[in-house]
Amino acid sequence: MNQTPHTITVYAIPNCDTVKKARDWLAAHGVDYQFHDYKKQGVPVEKVQRWMQTLGWEPLLNRKGPTWRKLAPEVQAAVVDAASALTCMQASSSVIKRPVIEWGDGALTVGFVPEEFARHAG
């Protein structure tokens, strides 16, 4: 595939099954990228704010994962808008759906959808 001159960055945690599928897809298609482990490196608040401005807060908040399920009911109930979602994501980065990918073409995606990857990677 043609590589873009801009860097592709994958924001995620390495042991997530969805992230493994995404990384395998990128490797199989010869796509170079940087991996940002937000468990170890954190996620700058400016990044999350930009992601929320681009995608909205709902697609970024993983309400199906184990991290969300382990949150106290009152913490879950308090997440009602962008500000409260940001607070939750900053307190527990594992509640951010993954992977979040900043593509070389400037696009931003969440999760692993092969068709979206193909559209942005080439």
C-alpha cells in the first residue's frame, strides 16, 4: 500500500483483542505506525478533547468493557455529557474504546473496521 508522509498513531493497550486484530491488519498490509500504550504513557487531555470534538464522546466511551462494568454505579450514572465523560476517561484510560487511530490522512477512527482501515491506510 502507498504510505502517507504523515505518521499514523495507534492509541490503545497492547493486550486488547480488538487492538491485536487491528495491529495484525496493519502489519499484514505493510502499514507503518507508532503505537502509543495509554496504560503506560497515559493519554494527554488535549488528545481526548480533540477526539471528542471530532467523534463525540459517546463513541469513545466503552460501556461494554470490563473497566466500565467495574466502575461504581454512581460513577457510571455520573457520565452524562462530554465533560463528565472526559473526567471518567482521564481517571481510567481503559474505559476509552480502542484502538483510537490518528491516520496519516488526518482522519480519526475508533475500533477496528477493516473497510475503514483500508480507506485511510492507502
